[in-house]
Amino acid sequence: MSIITLTSDFGNKDYAVAAVKARLFSLKSDLSIVDISHEIAPYQVVEAAFIVNAVYSQFPSKSIHIIGVDAEQGNAQKHLIVQIDDQIFIGADNGFFSLLQSVSPIQKIIEIKHPLSENSIFPMKDVFCEIAVKIAQQVPLEKFGKTIQTVKEWKQINPDLSNSNEIIGHIVYVDRFGNLITDISKTLFQQKVQNKKFEIKASSSKINKVYNKYDDFAVTESSVEIIKNKAGKAMAVFNSLDLLEIALYKSNPLHGGSASILLGLDVGDSIRIICD
Amino acid sequence: MSIITLTSDFGNKDYAVAAVKARLFSLKSDLSIVDISHEIAPYQVVEAAFIVNAVYSQFPSKSIHIIGVDAEQGNAQKHLIVQIDDQIFIGADNGFFSLLQSVSPIQKIIEIKHPLSENSIFPMKDVFCEIAVKIAQQVPLEKFGKTIQTVKEWKQINPDLSNSNEIIGHIVYVDRFGNLITDISKTLFQQKVQNKKFEIKASSSKINKVYNKYDDFAVTESSVEIIKNKAGKAMAVFNSLDLLEIALYKSNPLHGGSASILLGLDVGDSIRIICD
Amino acid sequence: MSIITLTSDFGNKDYAVAAVKARLFSLKSDLSIVDISHEIAPYQVVEAAFIVNAVYSQFPSKSIHIIGVDAEQGNAQKHLIVQIDDQIFIGADNGFFSLLQSVSPIQKIIEIKHPLSENSIFPMKDVFCEIAVKIAQQVPLEKFGKTIQTVKEWKQINPDLSNSNEIIGHIVYVDRFGNLITDISKTLFQQKVQNKKFEIKASSSKINKVYNKYDDFAVTESSVEIIKNKAGKAMAVFNSLDLLEIALYKSNPLHGGSASILLGLDVGDSIRIICD
């Protein structure tokens, strides 16, 4: 059974997501539809790309991913089918695909030729669903339009490595726990820091150790300190995406306690790592 | 595989929606369950009807729609099965069905006779699931109770057309983007306005053009103005439901910018269209 | 088709839930995945147990429930498979299972031996999915580790019955409507109160009757009072879980009106029932 995933900024209350699912099921009854997220901030293509990047490669090969963020055609913004890592993406050429490209090279780009592309106010339903279902039915990608060579580039800020003893990274996502996910990968960190002493400066917080899971913070510190006292303390971890993350241990942002709130940091803010 | 959709005001955190799905799967293992929305405001039958109206006809014929908003029986409020457009709805006779009727005539109304209807505090689970699954198994609707002729009427406010050069419409829904969806259809608008000049008055905002998609607002205006300057400006559009909608171009209500917030308008407020 | 349910504190925006589903579908394509809730408050094992307790027994026998709350292994916290009521649970030994046990005795406990258990920062994806899918493929539970006898106990507060004419219960959950669900079961209430007069004291509110559904509050009162006047009044009901619940009739917490807000009560606060 083909998997079609959905990502959008429509939220989970309105009718839009149900309209997309109704359209898909009216075209093909045996589908596994998986919601990646519909809580993308309105028009935030970068946020959508971060979330989709975090999961797409874990889906079975040839899964079809529909992206309904900033999806209208117009003003030179095309509708595309893009194949990466043997996964199929359908969405608008708004920069999203260049952010996926940063992980793995694009295998194929098709500029969609569809009668409703130009004038639809809701292309996720009117255009992308039909194409997704046809792809699930083994229609070759080339049937949907001409092959092109490039996608629109989104200027992405990368970690600044110009200083030999320093990484200046950035917060790229704040999760439900208020933890701060940065663009500093474990690989980059280890290349730069090696066996040297280091200090991570995140706002007022200074951190000298990076853990591999949250509970290691509580367990590996001296037994003098009671584990419970660790709750709410800032720590650094390589998270499940192998990205450096600044967290508060067992914090609950619903009650005001989170790395984002207590350190006053949000997406786009910088994090410095200084080594000897 | 039969499609059963769910609409409720239970939210996505509590146990209620999972209890309904557990009940459905315990009765029949091969079902496609589609959540329309569980974020309906508590007891807001009109909001539920707006959202269900927006999507139901796009589902495959004979889909079964369970409505779990204000669903208790009692005080002369019955449980009904209603067939419209070859779609099947199961819910309480609280006015919801009269709001669906406004789109298309009702084909059949069955007053449910079920041992748990009268006393259940959770009829969506205790009554509607069982009936939905039996309908999916081809049990005729007439087996569930007697045919009746009318549903409870909800007094609906319609656009006021009493003045020959004016439409007084109303905001019927505010979506995740804070856009204001009105009860003025494209058809009604075109009949009344024809080729005349018009002005849409929405609070302090005056609008003289209605676009067919959001991006047309940015593209079709004079090239003197930079497109980016359009962000946050009020515009009018015929949306995917063919209803007149007042929007802010690429607004983000999460940061305070939305048509609803900036114009100070909400559901029930009026919008005037004056033509020469 | 095997049912796998998911419960977590990951929320519905982030990538984590989609990562779990991607992993499941990459291991087995024909699965019915049901989200119980992903809006558990961060690390709130007791809240997770309340919600899972409310629904698990309604799923088909042999359903598999993955619990992704406070799930890291470490600090003597093991990963377990627990069988109760012929339902299978997979999660961390953080007290959650002892709260399930309060409803029904545990049939089997397996301490999971998995190469990724000890070091994974995301065991719901890295460990539990693989085990869930193998259980769905009929692998016996004993293949995943050794049988043990006990789970970690969570000290649970129970209703205080030490005074012969009194029940001191507690609020255990506040639902989307702001209704206050207590730990006083219908059975306990009836045993203690019998035919005596009683008064339920919830903050400033005094209630002398418990209804069996919400609408009975409006219907069974004297006809002198208009039903509409009941909206927003405090009432008591035995809810669908057969627990005593303090509610405001047809309240809407989105507009500030709920039992929780107006009575100033939240999880952990006590409710007293005094009988003659």
C-alpha cells in the first residue's frame, strides 16, 4: 500500500487537511496517509523543510511527500515533483527543495504541467493529490511535465567556522519541550573540537559537556548532587538528528520552564562553541 | 474499505477520540478512519457544520460521517441518521443537519432507536460507532429506526440583500491564518455586483478588488510597489469554498498579524459590499 | 491488520511522531496505527497513564500500545513489555505500568534486551517500534528478554475514606472542557453514600445531586427555570469512565468559562463528599 505523507501550515482545526484527505481517498481507496505536521507556522518554508528533512529518509523508498506550505503557483513560482533519495516530493518551488538538497543531491526535477496549477488557490488539493495518486499507481514522473535542472535556492545560513577555535552556530528549531536545536552536527562538532576543552555559550549559559541522551546528564554527574536537582538545569546533547541541542533537563514549557524561555533564545539566534 | 470520518469538540489531547477509534476497530478491523476536526469549539454546532459542509461532498460516495458535537440525547433531542448527497451522517438532532441541508436537500432521515441512546453520556462511542460500522457492512438505514420527515431547524443568518445596491454579509469562520471567511458566495457576489464598481467595507478596511488566489494580489498590482510590501496588507479573495474572504497577504497570526486581529473582526460580525 | 497505538508527549507539530510512524511503516506496511494522544504534558507519566487507562481495554485484544513518555533507559530505568488484559504495552519502567496495574493485574513482564536500549535518546523509535512490529508478527514476548516479576511502583494517592461519613477525593484530570475528573468511582460513591443525603464540596461550589449525563441537569430540574440559564452552572456527573466529574453545564473554556477556571481547581486538588 503506497504511503503518502502530508505537511502543511493548515493546522488541525480547519477543513483544509480533511479536504486533502477526502480528495486522496476519492482518487484511490487503498492509501496509507501519514500526517508529518500541519502545525508549520504560516508560510514558514524553512520550518517545513527542517521537519521534513528530519523524517523523510526513514519512510519506505518511493514514499510520496506532499508539501502544502506557500504552495500557490505564480510570480515565477512553479509546481514541482522532486526525487531525492528515492523519495518523491510534490510542492511549490519556493525554496523548500533547495533546503532538502542540502542533505542529499536531487535525482530528478519535473516542472508540473497541470490545468489547475496556474489558477488554483488550493493546489495541495487541486493539483498535488491527483499527481501523488498517479505516482502511487506507477505513472512515470516524466508524464507530469518537463525535466528541469534546478530548484529555487533559499539562502541558508550555515555555521560560521572562520575562526579556527570557534563554531558560531544557529538555533534552527525549538521543539515542544522548548529545547533549542542548532545547525551544529555531531560530525562538525567532533572535527572542530576533537579532544580539546570547549565551552558552549548559549545566552548566559555556559556548558562544558555534551551528552548522548538526556538521562546521562543526571546519571553521570557526581552522586553528591541529587538527580532531582537536575530538573530545569541547562545541558547539551546530541539529539536523535545528531544535531547539538541545548535543553533543560526534564523541563516543562507549559509551566514556563524551557531552554527557549529561560535563556531567551529562539530560532535564528546564535550559539558559540569556543575551544582552547 | 469503508471510510468513516470523525468530527468532534473533544480536542486532540483527551482520551475521547481514541475511545471512539478503539470502539470502531473493535467492531470492524478494516476501516479507513479520517479525522475531519476534533478542535471544534465546545458545543459549537454551527462551527462543526461549517467545517463538515466544506469537505463532506469531496469524500467518496457512501462515506459515513460521525458528528460528536452536542450529541447527548434528551430534552427532545433525538439521534439521527441523515443521508445527503449519498453521504451518510450520524449525530444528534441539534440543528446541525439543517445547516447541511442548506447546501443540498436531505434524501432520508432515520430516527435512531438504540438501547443506549437515551442514557449514554458518550453517544459518539456508545451508539454512533456501532451504527456506522453496520452501515459500512451494508445494513439498510431503515433497520436503525423509523423514517421521519424533518430535522430541527437552526435559525441561520443569511446575507441581507434588501438594499438593491448592497450586500450585508457575515463572517462565518476565522481560519488558522486569521482570515475572515464570509457567507457571501462568489455566485451571489457576481449576481449583485455584475460589472459595477464596488467597495467592500470590513471594519476600517476598504477593498475594491477580489482576487482568485492570494498571490494574484502581489503579482497583478503595479510593479512600482515591491511585492514584499504586500505582506500584511488586507485583500479580498474568493477562497477554495467559493466564498468571499478577507485576508492579510501572507499574514502570520502567531505573531499578532491577521485580518481578524488587525481589523478587530470575528465570527458574526458583518461585512458590507456597496456598489454604484 | 494489527493495531499499534501511540502515546507520547511529543506534541503534534514536531518531527518525532512522524519519525515513529515512518519507522513502523518501514518495518511493516500493513498496520493500523492509532494515535491515543501526543499532547501529554512533558514527562507527565501519571497523565499518560490516566489517558491510556481510559481507552486501552476498548481496543481489540492483542493490540500493541507504545508509550513514549519519559522513555529513556538509564539510572536503573528499564525498558519493558507488559501484558495486561491481553493487551500489550511497550515502554519504560518509570511507574507508568504500576498505574495501569491498579485497574487489572499484570499478566506478564519482560525486561527488554535490545542493542539500542541503553544508548538511544529516542527509544520509542529506535527500540519500541521494532519490538511492536515483531509482536504484531507473532514473535512470542519471551524472545525479547527475560521475564521479571515487578514493575516500578508509583506512589498513587487514593481517595481518603478514613472518616466514616466522608470521601476526600482528588482531581486526576482536567479535560478540554475544563471539567474536573476525580478519582472517586461511581462504585465507591454508591457504597459510601448509599441512600443518605450528601454534599459535594468543590472549592466554593456545593452540589447535592449527581447526574448520569450532562443534559439531565437541564432537563430534570424544575421547569420554572429556563434551560438556557443552566449554561455555566456547576454540576456533578458520573462520566463515561464511571468517575465523578465536576462540570459546568455546556461551558466553553476557550472563553474563560470552565469548572477548572471558575472554581480555581486543578489536578491534585481535593474534592470532599460529606454525607449525613
